[in-house]
Amino acid sequence: MTEVQLQRQAGIKRQVGITSLLALLGLESIAVIVIYQFAFPIECHTTDLVELCRGLRISFISAVCAATAFFILMCTRRQSWQRLRNLMRVSGRTHLWGVIHLSGVLIMFLPVHLIPPQEANERFAQVFILLATGGALTAVGALCWVVRPANWWHWLKGEDFQPLAILLLAALIPFLAQMLEPLWAVEMVSQATFQGVALLLSAVESEVFIEHSRAWIGLPGFVVAVASQCSGIEGFALITGFMAIYAILFRETLRQGVFWCMLWPAALLASWLFNIVRITVLILLGKHVSPELAVNGFHSFAGWLLFIMLALGVLYLAQSVPALRRVERIKRDDTTLGTDPVAALIIPFITFMVSGIIAHAFWENPAHGYPLQAAAMLGALLWMRRPLRAQIQLSLDPFAVTVGLAVGAVWVWFSAPATSEDMPVVALSGGAFVIWALIRTVGTTLLVPVIEEAFFRGYLLSRLDTGTLTAKVVAIFVSTALFAALHGRFALAALAGLLFAAAMLRRGRLGDAVVAHAIANAYIAAVAWYTGQWSLI
């Protein structure tokens, strides 16, 4: 490894930025949503501890809101971000906190292994203890692992504790929505939502079932009650909360009158319309795709995530409209999120995971949603193209090429024969199938290798490797284990992860791991085209 490459790698290790913390918590949040929404679902109303269950659920959403607010804060307050990053660079690494964090993650997923899914609601007390304990250890461990508690205090004190107040405000948003529950029964709001859903559903379906007296609406075979909980008040609370945070951050330059008298009503209207579209899509999913998918997937955590995305869109609009500012925007420094080398290794992977959740939520066969996922991955890579280009230098190293061919051959050799999973994809119409297959091939051979290697080898392995032999072994083990867990076929994926790590460590070039991964996926894709076994990719 050259001196320049050593300096660059050391710089990456030192830059434990805000995005690193958000990414870590974000990825674990995604895993919790996927596991406990689809593989290990819990219905609070069927447990013996209904209020405790709802409290745990709302606490998780509260943490997501706080993380989102922290992201907004760091994107809009560049000086605060820089001060915190400086403290992070000088923070000594205390591996005990890392152990605590990883232990918390493992504890959170213990119920999945210890309790049969059909007994989850019946044995919720045990699930609650493990989830609450694991979540607390995960959060505290992550915060203190990245920055010492004393440095957190020093940073907050230097910021007059404003970030803490903002995070608390964001964390209270879901509880505010719950406190507004009596307003859900306001006849005007509920009826307006019901009529909006009826109008939109009638525009796309000919046979619509409507019963005004009980607020029932739907299609033959799937009917829902658009009652108080569907009025959209939760979305109003979330939009208002995040706009209040934005108004606090820009109180010196924001035209508060215009912001609250014009943009806020427009945002509430957008939230209400969005809620109508959401309920309509829910009904269409329940009728034409899967009732279980509609209720369990789209109508729970996914709804909150979509409202948070809408809130971020509103704030982005506010940031882009000059009429909302009393003075010209201050020119930002050259260090932006799009040029941050650490963010470049993490954000594309988060985009990959979030788009996968959306595909699972909106498509009964998630493979059909892959074009959306590929578009999201491509957008993230284009956004981060400059820092990625600086860190990933591609060349056809013979060792990397050999590793790629070996991994591809072993993966295909030990793969199961074609199953029914291939049939829904093949059943697409001729043109649609060709387009899908091309997008899937490009995504798996060109986009996924860059995203996964940047995160697992470029970020995780490099960050955990502090230079000692023990740290290097731990770094390889942890990054490989997480990589394998993502791919299902644990043993084969672990072998692939070890070989990709070897390809990178041999010359100290992340690009070699990307090349090996891309060649492996290209080999597998070629076999899929030849045999029609599309479940391979």
C-alpha cells in the first residue's frame, strides 16, 4: 500500500462523522422493521400488555423521528457538524462501548430465535424485555462508541444545548400525535378523508362499496373503515413538528409569517392528500395483491416512514424558496454531504436497504419492485460519485478476477434448482420481462457490488481495523458476518465475504473487492440468463 493510500485510509478511519452514527442506527432500525413487521409480526391488540406494546412501538418511532431531526440539524448547521466531527476525531476509541452496542443488537433479535412466530403475541412479555433491553444497550453503546460521553457534553454545552432541545422536540412528535387522538373523532376531518378516498377510489375502480353510516369503503372482497385513526392527524402532527424544528433552526433568517401562514397550510393540505392516496393504495393492495400485505406492511411502520419522507420533502422545498428568507442564504463551506467520503460509503447502502423495504411493502413479489430499487441505488451513487471515485480505483487485478469467478462458480454450484419463486417473474409479459431482466442484471452486476463493498469492506472493515492483528481479525469477522446475514445463504455468503475482504486487503484497494464482487455477480447473472433460474440474482 502506498503512503498516499495509507493516509487516505487513516483519514477515513478518523472521520467518524454524523452520517456514520445515523447510518448505524438507521440500518439497525431498518432491520428491526423488516424482521418485526414481516417475519415476526406483533399485533398489540392481541397481547396481554396492549399499552406496553403500543408504548414500545411509539418509542421506536420516536427514535426514528429524533434521528431524522438530527440529520436535518447537521445538514443545515454546517459549523455545528464540523465542531462535532472535530471532537469525534480526537475521541479515543473505547471498544467496550462497541461490545455493548453489538450485544444490544443481538439481544434485540433474540426473540426471533427463541420464540416461535405464532407465539409472539402470547409471549409478548418476554419479547418486550429483550427488545427494550437490547434497544437501550444499542443506542447508548452507539453514542458512546462514536464519541466519549464527556465530549458529547462539551459539544452540547458549546451549542447552548440547542441540539438536545431539538431532539427532544422531535422525539415528542409521535406522542403529540397520540395526545391528539381525541381530534381524530372530529367529524369534519374524518368525513373529508372518507369522501376523498371514495372519490379517488371511484376514479380508478368501477365497483366501489361505500357505507357512510359506518364509514366503510372498499372493493368486493376487501373493505376498510376510514374512521378516526385514518383521518390523517398523525401526519399533521409530524409535519407540524418538523416544521417547528426548521423554524427554530432558521429563526434569524426565516420569514416566519410567510412560513407559517402559507407554507404550513400547504404542507397540511399535502399531508391530507397524501393520506387519502395512502388509504386508496391500501385498499387496492388488499383487493388485487394481498390483504395481509396491505394491513401488515403498508398500514403500519411504512406509513410513518412515508410521512417522514413527505416532511423532509417539505423542508427541502422550504430550503429552496428564496421568498421564505429575510436575507440571502449564507454560502456554505466546501464540505457538503455530497462530498463527504464517509457518507459516500454509507448513504448508498442505506438507500439500497430502504428501497428494498419499499419494494416489500408495495409488491407482493418484491422482485417486481426492483426497477424502483435500481433507480434509487443509481441516484445515490450519482450523488456520491466524487468521493466514491476518489476511494474506489478499479483495475482488473488477476487475483480479484480469480476470486470473482470462484465465488460465482461456487454460488451457482450449490444453488437449489429453479423454484416457484422464479415463476412470477417469468410470468411478466414479454417486453416487461426483458426490461426487468436487463435492469436486474445491471443492478446486480454494476450497482450492488459498489454499494455493498463500499459499506462492508470500505466502511465497516476499515473502521473496525485499528491496525493490530486482533482488530483486523475482528473487523473481517464482523463485516463478513453482517454481509452473510444480508444474503440469506449464510455459509456461502460468508465465504464470499472473506474472499472479497482478501481481495481488498491484498493490495489495500477497495476497488479490487468491487471488481471481484462484480465479476461474481456477472457470472451468476450469465447463468441465470442461460438457465432461466432468476432466483439466482
